[in-house]
Amino acid sequence: DRLFPNQDTLPKGGFGNLIALPLQREAMSRGNSIFIDENCVPYSDQWKFLSTLEKMSLCDVERISKEASKKGQIIGVKISPIDENDPPWMRLPSGKRRYKPIVKSILGRVELVIANRIYVKTDNLPSVLLNQIKQLAAFQNPEFYRRQSMRLSTFLTPRVICCSEILDGYLSIPRGCLEDIFYLMNEYGIEVDIKDERIRGKKVKFKFYGSLNKEQQIASRKILKNEIGVVAAPSGLA
């Protein structure tokens, strides 16, 4: 009546954190490990309800798992390709996850400071929203899945790499997440007060005497339309 979780190590003298299976007697006596309805009310006849459930096929389980993984609904962060050397058409899509508004209403506005990073003031923000902001700066570690596929230990390899930090009442994330955080706030209907604290530097006058080919001209025009970004180009473009 116990389920052994998948783990790399076991504590000395024990079997790890065993999980009680559904309808385990001792757990049921404490109100745990039982079937409940959509209102979180336990079914009066647990075995009768269990008899109405259909067994899922392996194909159905794999299909649901793959769909949820692509949408970031299992771990909550985007998927990174297991092998960065794979051609683009063989990589798993990261996509843009749609957030289900969990917070009904948020009083006031959200202050957002743009400096070396993006800083979001955490005052009066619910933990659910803060966690979703953290997820914007997190991604699944491809090294973890590489080691897992090779049956190597993943004990010291994190499954998720998170680039967010909590600093003096602010949640900070990389500036590359600016578009995503605007999208998230818009999903909740939250108005954002932006404070730009970036160092502008000094203007430098110079002249460019070179010439750009057609592809370089197209790339330069698109680059200048954005404040931040990454240019991925084949050899010979530059």
C-alpha cells in the first residue's frame, strides 16, 4: 500500500519518502488518500466511484504528458532543447504559455524598474503572481535531461535553472523578459508604472565608411527597431 518515489539516493536506515496509495486505510482515517468531487467533498462510497473510472491506455497517458510538457504545465517553465546541436525542426517548441488568471483582483498598480535587470516591487503582490513572474526567468535544464536519458545520476544537476532573485523588496529578472512580463500583466489587467533607471552613457560621434550587402542591410534595419535582442546569423553574414 505504498508507492516508492523516483529518487537517486535513499536515507540511511530507511526507504525514503514513501507515498500512500489511494484508499490506504491509515491515510484514509486522517482524511487523506481518498477521492473527492469538484467541491473537494469525499465520495460517500469510495469503491463505487473507483469502479466507474476507466483505465487509461499507454498512448493516452503519453499524449497528455507530451501536450502538458509542451505547454509548460508540468514544471511550469519553458522547455529547452535536449541537444542544442539538433536541427531546428527536431527541437521541442518552447512556445508562449498562456496564464490562467488565478488572482481575481489586485489593488493599486505594479511598480516596475528597468535598470541592469527588471525589478518588480513585491509589496501587495500575491505569491501566485510572484511565482509566475519567476517562471518567466526560468527554463528546463537540457543537461538534466541529457544525463537522465543516459541513465546517469542527476543528484547535483538541477532540473530547472532560474535567473530570478529577491533583493530588498524587489523581485529581479533579466531584461530579456520585459516583453513577457508586459504580456503577463496584461493577462491580469494590471497597470504598470515604469521607472527607467538605465545609464544612458555618453553619445559618441563616428562615421561608418563600410558598405553592407543586401542581407546585412535587412538585418541592421530589424536590429535598430529593438532596444534589446540576439542576432543569430550563419557564417559569412558579418
